[in-house]
Amino acid sequence: MHVTSLAQMLITGLLVAMLPAAMVWMSSDENKYRKLVWTCVFLTFDLIVFGAFTRLTDSGLGCPDWPGCYGLANPFLAHAEIAAAEALQPTGPVTVFKAWVEMIHRYLAMGIGVLIVAMMATAWIQWRKFKRPGFEPAMPTFLFFFVCLQGAFGAWTVTMKLQPVIVTGHLLLGMGLLALLVWFGSRQNTVHDALTGKKARPAAPPPVLRAIRWLAVASGVVVAMQLALGAWVSTNYATLACTEFPKCGGQWVPAMDFEHGFHLWRELGKTATGHYLPFEALTAVHWVHRNFALMVAAVAGYTAYRAWNIAGMTKLARGIATVLGVQVVTGIATIYLNFPLTIAVLHNGGAAMLVLMLAMLNYRAKHQFDTALHSEINTLRAAAPSRHQ
């Protein structure tokens, strides 16, 4: 890619980041750094949903090179090349619409990258000068390298022609970035509350909070596994391998090919030996994702039930229960309505919302448990001298 085109793309990324950065700067929030972190959370969630739209409209190769489009900074400049490719294959991977979808996705990702760089730079400056609480640079620096890794997977997604394991990794890293930003934002809220004199009070005894904490961790693990399975369904285009529910192909346990279906390193639609992927392999991918959803509903649902009446977690518990219900409805709807785009995007958005809420629940469970344990230890220490007198 020519240096001029690369510079134009970098300027575009800066321009995309300028609007949210300006909104943060002009906001009335006295803690603008915290505002910046939560703005990144909001934009990352949006990027994941738009990434789902990009994938589901088959726009991942709308520009078949990276980082630009036919070596140029945007589809306007590459219009002749895109039009020629579309004329050869009107329903192929390269069209004007798909090119714009893909490049908008890249511009949004660049904008978030710029904001994370700003977050990291601010943290280092504030920490080196003032050692201010909340500006410890370790987490922002880790986020910077994490988003660089995510960008690398985005590049490989294109250059390796939508290889399922790469696309799946790209999606999981996006969800991971969202979870990390939510955790960091929640920590910023805690620091802000401490600086403004808001003291956290134990919401329940340590044993109860310990149980909630481990349940939240377990929910995060099973949701991560389900995300991987769901991404594998999507990247292998196995959504309609079963077109009825709860049975599949008229059977509770249909004919399935797990060996080829879950062989990771292979081309899209091909087996490891280069043959066309058998339909039974797609059935296996779909069937496992569908049935593992029962595990997610059981673990995350029970976690929400246990957290329902604990102060500081009630709204999150209700939100998790609601999203689980929506996920069940949208998941079944994609089958009965023959995979409508809107429903499929909603299903992906629901998965991202579940990640967001569980990340918040994990942070609050840990923070409340640590607070309750610290309070109990202080109480025991205060009572110890009186027992010896």
C-alpha cells in the first residue's frame, strides 16, 4: 500500500476518533478519563454489532486486501476496481455495498484504536507526574497491545480469505476487548467513588458473596465457550444446517461428522485435505452450539437468580435474565424465519450484551467480596483487644 494512501487512512481513523473524543472533552463529567473509558466500551459494543453485520452480509472480503481497498484509502478512490470485480461476479464477495461495509468496519476499529492510545498516553503522563489513583498505566498498556493483536487478526481475516479459525479468533478477541474495557471502566467507577467520599458497604456476608463470585466466573467461562461455538457456527455458515427446533433433520440426534466439523485449521467450506465439507459436519457444529445453550441458560440463569436480591447486583441480574431470554428467542427465530439478517444481528448483539453484563457482575462480585472480607477482618481485629482485657 502506498504511503500516501496509508496516511489518508490514518487521518480517517483520527477523524473518526475526534467526535467521541470531543464529546468526552466537552462533557460536564468532572472525571473525563472515566468518561473516555466508558465511551470506548460503548464504541466497542457498536463495533462488535457492526462486525456481525459485516460478517452476516458476506462483506468480509468486500475489499480483498488490507488495510486499504485495492491499495487505496477508501472505496471512492477504488471505485473502478470494485466496479470491475462486481461486473465479473455481481453476487460475488466484492461489490460497492460490501466494500463500504467492510471499510466502515475498519474505520471504526481504527477510531477505537486511537482512543485506546489516548487512554494509554494519558495514564502514563498522569501516573509519572502525579501518581494519581485510577491512572495506573498497566491496564491501558495491556489494552493497547490487546487491540493491536485484534487488529492483526482483522488483517489475517482478509489475507487468509475468511479462514474459520481466524475469523472465530477475531470475534472472540473483540468480545474479550469488550470485557476488559468493562472491567477497567468498573474499576474507574470504584476509584471515582472513593475519591468523592462514597464508601462501599458490604451487601451480604462474605460466604454469600464468595458463592456469587465463583458463579459469576463459571458463567463467564460457559458464555466464552458458547461464544466460540457460536462464532464457529457463523464462520462456517452452519446456521441453517438444522432448520427445525428442537429436533434437527427430524431427529433428536441427527447424523453428524464431528471430525471434519471441528477440525480447526482448514479453509472455509473445505476439509483439512481440501475436499468440500460434508453437510454432516455443519450439522455437528450447529447441534453442539444449540445444545450447549442449555448449559449457558442453566449456569448464567442460576447466577442471576442468586444475585437477584443482592444490593448493587439486582439490576445486573435482571438484565442477564432478560438477555438470556432474548437470546433463546432470537436463536430459535433464526431457524424458523430462515436466518433473517436483523434477527441474526440482534442475536450477536445479545451475545455482546451478555458479555458486558457478566463482566460487570464479575467485577462487582469480586469488589463486594473483597470489601466484605476486609470489613469482617477489621471487625475481628477491633474486637480482639476487648476479649483479652
